[in-house]
Amino acid sequence: MTDNGKKGDADREEREFLQAYDPEEFDRPAVTVDTALLTVFDGGIHALLVRRREHPFRGHWALPGTFVGVGEGLEEAAIRALRRKAGRHAFARDVYLEQLYTFGEPGRDPRMRIITVAYFALVDRQRFIDAVADTGEAAIGRLDIPWEGETGGPVQVIGEDGAPLETAFDHDGILGMAVKRLRGKLDYTPIGFQLLPERFTLRQIQDVHETILGRPLNKDSFRRRMLATGLLEATGRLERETAHRPAELYRFIRKAAV
Amino acid sequence: MTDNGKKGDADREEREFLQAYDPEEFDRPAVTVDTALLTVFDGGIHALLVRRREHPFRGHWALPGTFVGVGEGLEEAAIRALRRKAGRHAFARDVYLEQLYTFGEPGRDPRMRIITVAYFALVDRQRFIDAVADTGEAAIGRLDIPWEGETGGPVQVIGEDGAPLETAFDHDGILGMAVKRLRGKLDYTPIGFQLLPERFTLRQIQDVHETILGRPLNKDSFRRRMLATGLLEATGRLERETAHRPAELYRFIRKAAV
DNA sequence: TGAATAGTGTCTATAAGACAATATCCC
DNA sequence: GGGATATTGTCTTATAGACACTATTCA
């Protein structure tokens, strides 16, 4: 074996490595979680945003987030942040929460090196509005998606007055990633039902899908596909207070394990 | 079993090691990256694994990984770890690298709180073998997937002698997540071509797909679909040294941005 | 009764699976 | 020629899209 030189190289490299990354002596990246809380209504995807009171990005709008405690799980931290910043009562119950992506570009936070594990949470319209009402700090941002399909990229956030909301850090990119993930999973997972109340009509599901995908869908085939999944149960009840023939209300049934 | 004594020694050693470790010393989680380097051949998905020389999990097999430097990007750290632990030469060039998931359960590392951002990398068989040969520390693990479709869950890792390789930490879960992701993206992204050399036959792509999905595919329809993507270019050349009619060699062409 | 949307039935286009026939290499 | 796989073509079946028609509510 001729690895004398090689071995020397490796030793030196290891020494350098240990020097550079000795966790006791040198700073390490900090870890946060940030959650895109999303819902769908009025033909748009909406996110809950919190106004920042401190630098950096003071006055800009950010996703509810927090530093991760040393003994705390990531989802646990995400839920804690939602309760603290996006409504104590609205998140007392379970919420659909899924890990999205981890953003770790050095420089994404000008203060220090912060790696954030991004999550997204899905709730129905009513719960979303309750959450916003639950805190004085939160705003409703309507997402304006400047790309089609699953191209990806940051999104624009529009306030309730129609003016853009300036987002903090790379949170517009996190929201874009959430939209991309939603679009990708919508067709082959029951994720869309998380955005609807207990009972809903087929038209409401279609509206949710069309809003998320950003394009109209064929009504007949959407209906057929949806009923064919076996995930829907007719409740026998009908819609109320419509100016037309009321539609039947369905319920989402979790597929039992096979 | 003849390794009772051995095992007892290791346990005691590990206890002593953990005792000497002061978990209160650090108030924040540490961040690492770990990469599942994968390829496909002989009807199996294979991963590169590195034998651990230190506690915890001394002697067990782990994914190549490292702590993330305070000024270092996540992918950058992943590449650095690949070069150091999985072959300096094999990773001098670009490699397909994709973020997988971030594992942050408190307790996943018995020493201290470590959050790991997991990646997976895809290479063709030759490069994989070069990488393994490039280092004396690495082993080839064949993945035995105990679930179907995209159910998910940890996988078993089998060594070249057919005996199971004991994996460190939650790395069997990371590998399982990588397989799940591969299965999910195979049909609608060009990810499979990363596992093939420059030129390949349609049969070779099908073998890759069948191995990853774990089920046989209809040859006719696979062929049609593959050619219909417009991602393949016939090279005019033919396979060589076959015991039958040689197939045409194709090349993967990156779709130009629309 | 009219407006509006729900819900049903049928036809067509497209993609997937099955299968048969032919082509081409090595031995 | 025989063995083995590639490649092409055709038929059948499943699914999506298009469209016409009926049903049911409220104003």
C-alpha cells in the first residue's frame, strides 16, 4: 500500500477539521423553525403573517417561528410558535403539519448563521380566521404566484388592502416552496381536505383544487375521480341558503390501514 | 453467540463514554448533514456506508456526514463530507444532490442534541464503485425494503457477504426516506437518468425503474412513455457484447428551459 | 316561471396493457 | 439454424375531456 502520503493528508485534514469545527470553541449555526400557515378561500391561497418588532426586517412580515430548544422536537417547536404567535386557542387542537424544507444559506439572516426548518400547516377558512383574530399581531396575506405548475420560486404577498406586504428574510421563498409542495401533493394525497370544514360539497373541493393549482379543472372528470377515491362519504345532508339547487354535503373519511 | 463478551465490553465502554459527556455544556442543538449516496445495479438499490470509529455506535455503519460549519452552506457541507469520507476523487466533479428531510428527534444521538439535514446523492454504478474503492473505510450496502409502494419506514442494509450491516443512529430511517422519495419522483422527473452512464439502453432504464419501484413494469408501455418524454436522444450506436440482438444506445438530453 | 348550479348519461380521444410478428445479434 | 432479446404493429381496456340533458332550489 502506498498510502503513506495519503494518510498524512488525511491526518492533517482531520486536524484542520477538528480545529475548525470544535463545537466547544467556535460558534455553531443556530436552528429555528418557521411555519407557513395556509388556507384557501375567495379564489386565493392565504398565509398568516406576523409583523416583526425587532431588527432585522423590523416592520416586515414574517412566518410564525421560533428558536428550537435543546430538548425540544422540531414539530414541537413549530406548534409552540403557532400557539404563541398565531393564536393560543386556534392551535389547542391538532393541526395538519408537514415538514417542508430546510433553508440554510449563510447570510439568509444578516445577524448570524441561522438554519431554519420550514413547515407548513393547513387549516380550514374558519380556523384560519379565528387564528388571525386570536392575536393582534397577525395579518392575512394573499399569495400571488408568479409561476405556473411546479416551477417554483418566491411568491408575492398581498395584504387585505390590496397593497403588497413586505416579507422578512427568505420567507417569500418558503411560501413559494409550500405552494409548490401543495400543488405536487394535491392530486395523489388527501391533503386538500385539510383546507375544508367537516362537511363540504364537491364544488368546494374543486374550488380548493383550482385555487391551489391556479387553473380550471374539468368538472365531470374531477367529480368522477373524487368519488372514485373512496375517501368521501355522502352525509345525506344538503347545502343551505344557496340561490340554486343545493348540493349534497360530503365528509372526508380517513382510509383505514390495509 | 460468541460475541456476548464483545458486546458487553462495548456496552460498558459506551456507558463510560456517555457519563464523561456533559450534556449541559451546550444550550443549542448542533447541526450535521448526512448523505445517502445511492446507485442501482444487480437488481438492488445500494448505499455507501462508513464504519464508525468512535462512540456512539462504534463499529456500526453510518452515512457519510459532518457537522455544518458556521459559515458553510448545507450542500457545501454535504459535498465536503462526501469528499472526505466517500472518495476524494469520485466527488471532484458535480453530483446530483437533493435535500431529503431534516431529522431532529431529541435523543436520536445519545451524546447530545443533534439535528441532521439529510441529503441523497445519485451516481451511476461505475462512479459508485470508484467511490467505494477510493476509501478503505466504505462498504457497499444493499437495501432490503420491507414495505411496498410509498409506505415508507426504515430499510434493512445487507453487506456484500449477505449478512446485515448494523446501521448507526436513525440512518436506516434516512435510507428509507430516500427510497420513498426516489419512488415518488421516478415517474415524473428525470431523476432515474442520474443512475445510468452517459449512454444506455431502454432496457437499462427499465431495470433501474423496476429495481427502485420494486415491481415489474410493462415493457411496451414503459418504452412508449420513455420515448414520448422527448428526453432521450438515439445515438445510433448499439450495445456490444450481448448474447442476443444488441439494443440501441440512448443519451439523456436535459430539456431546455421553455 | 326563470336563473343558476347540481347531478347523470353518453360519446370521443388518449394512454396503458396484452399480445403477435418480425428483426438482429451471438453461438 | 437456434437462442435470446430488440423493435414494430395491432387490438383491447381504462380514464379523461366534451357535451347534452334532467333535477332542484330560490326569487
